[in-house]
Amino acid sequence: MLLLLLLLLLLLLLLLLLLPLLLLLLLLLLLLLLLLLLLLFQLLLVLLLLLFVEVVSVEGVVVVVVVVVVVVVVIVVVVVVVVVVVVVVVVVVVVVVVVVEVVVEVAVVITNSMFSLREKNTNSLCLSNHLTNNSKFSFREK
């Protein structure tokens, strides 16, 4: 049982070590989202410039703007879902680590109290045997 708890604790520590990597990956994802949004904004500016120069029609610009807005909404939804999943994973790992640490501490306290009770019982038995043996000898001598 104790070995299982130790293995679980090692697994949770490994997850805690991987959490900074996960958060770094999340930060990189947000940075890429920012770059993509900047590129889409730049595309919209170029389309508006072409519209003013009358190279493209208004209908073409409207279609491109709608497509860009849909792409941006999809990207933002995906990023929000990823952020929520990462936050939930972090919270679950932290809660599980705290629970396992509490369980291990309780197991250690219970084990220590059992050993101390066993030691007290052994000492009291030794003392009672010693007293009994001494009293027998004292009765025999009399």
C-alpha cells in the first residue's frame, strides 16, 4: 500500500514538473494567435486599400471580411477551449497532489502511532514479565 502511494506521489511530481512546459506551450499558442490576428488585420487593411483604389469590388471585400471574421472567431474559440483545459488540468493536478500528500501524512502518522503503541505494549509486557519473574524469585527465596 505504501509502495503504491509512493508511486502515485512520484507520478504526480512528474506531472508537476510537466506543468511549466504545458504553461509554456499555452503561452506559445497565445503568441501564435496574436501573430495570426495581426496578419488577418493586415489582410483586411490591404483589402480596404484595394477597395479604395477600385481594384476589387465591394462584394469581394465583404466575402473576405466575413471569412476573416469566421476564422478569427474559430481561432479564439479554440484558444479559449485550450486555455480552459490547461487550467482545469493544472487545478486537478494540484488538488490531487495535495490530497495524496495529506493521505501520505495521515498514513505516516498512523504507522508511527501503531509502532509507538506496539513499542509501549512490548515494553509493558517486558516490564510485567520482569516483575513476575522477580516476584517468583523473591517468593522462592523466602
